[in-house]
Amino acid sequence: MIKRMRFWIIVGWLLSQAVFALEVRGLYEVEVVAQSQAVGDRDKAIQAGLRIVLGRILVEPDLWLDDNAQLLLAKAKDYVREYQFALTGVAGASEAPARVLRILFDEQKLQAVLRSSKLGLWNEIRPETLLWMVVEEQGKRLFFNPEKMSQLNIALRHASKLQGVPILLPLMDIEEQSMLSVAEVLSPYPHPLLDISERYEAVSILVGLIVSRNGCWQTEWAHYFDQRIQQWQGVCKPLNQALLEGLRGTYLNLAAFYGVKPELPNKLPVPLKLH
């Protein structure tokens, strides 16, 4: 009887994953800039591309200190399934005929090597992260509005794809705006935020403050996941890098939980409750 109950509990949890989990496609495909179409520049670009791919499928926070990861990077071209240069050069390139290089790595070949190396691996089924983001410009703080902040929205979508972390934005409808202020989102007392977030059934909630300062962006982040709150800050960086820093921290938290190592069993997430 107890075994049967456990079975149905697990089945119920797996079915609930469909509410907030997505199949993230293109984890093994990437676009990078090659300084030219010469073999040397192409191989450097392929190595840079594999670095991006490994950074969004592997679990280890100190990934680049691992000998297996370094060996993979050294032989990056051996794991290429196909590649193609863009027909036109990169806009703004002056001297070198830089080109965008699209690379598709061989998923099966890479996974075989990764399993034998015992590195933690996170598959393509990933929970959406509910993102509450506040933007500060010229001393004014506003909720992120993707329709009115197109440049920021493009950069966010790019960072989400680059890191392999699917993002869910709140509706910010009349109900939410009347119940939640910017100050409450950034408050160290997140009860109102978590209460409203329950309508989205998200197990991963990211709160970000991104501040424009003299041509760069300074950030602060708080990630609510598995009964934990983790916070980090970013120094002033270009917009793409600033947003990527927030999603990188989120990725590391989620990958440490969902990623599978050969010797470790799967885990079930515990929703954060502060009541």
C-alpha cells in the first residue's frame, strides 16, 4: 500500500512538471563570430562555441577548472556535426572580414564523452523561471516592460537562449499592479511577491534590479528556489553581459538541483514558503 502511494505521488509530481517545464531546444547549436574564414580563426570560433554549449548543459560551477572540460575544449572540432558561415560580414567589422559562424555540435557524441567523464549533465527539460525585473534609469525605477523596453527585451531573450534558461514574464495586469509595487518586489520581505507568484505555479523565481550607470549596467539578483534564497551582484557591464550574469547564477542553482551525476539519484523540488 505504501509503495503504491509513493508511486502515485511521484506520478503526480511528474505530471505537474508540465505546468512549468519546457523542452529547451537548440542547446547544442550556437552562433559565434569568427574573425575570418581561415582555418585557425574557424577553430578558435568552434572552441568558443563549445564553451558556450558546455556552459549550458554541465552542472559544475568551477567547470573550466575541470581537466575533462579542458580536454573537450582542446578537441572541440572533433565534436562538430555541421557548421556554416553567414554569407555577409559582421556589421561594423573594419579590417578583418569577420563572419558569424553557426555551429551544430554532435549531441550523442558529446553526451557519450560527458557520461564517461562523470561530469554532471542537465538535459533539455527545464523549469521556467518567473522573472520580476526592475529597471532604473535616471533615478526612476520601473517594472520591466518588454513592449516599451525593446532593447532590453532583445538582450534578455538573447541571454535566456545563450544560457539555456527559459524565462516567464509576469502579466503585470491591473490586478498585479494594484497588489505589488516596485518597492515590494525589491524588499527583503518577499511575502507579497511570493503570494502573487503562486498564480504562475513556478518553482523558480528570479528578482532582478538592473541600473543604468554611465553607459553600463549594474545589477542585483535574488533567486528563490527549493526553499532557499540566493543573492548576488554584478559590477557595471554592457547590457548583454549584465543580464547573462543574472541568468548564469540562476542556471547554476537550477543545474545543481536538476543535473544528473552518475552516482546521484534524481531529486524533487520543494516550493519556497516563507509564511
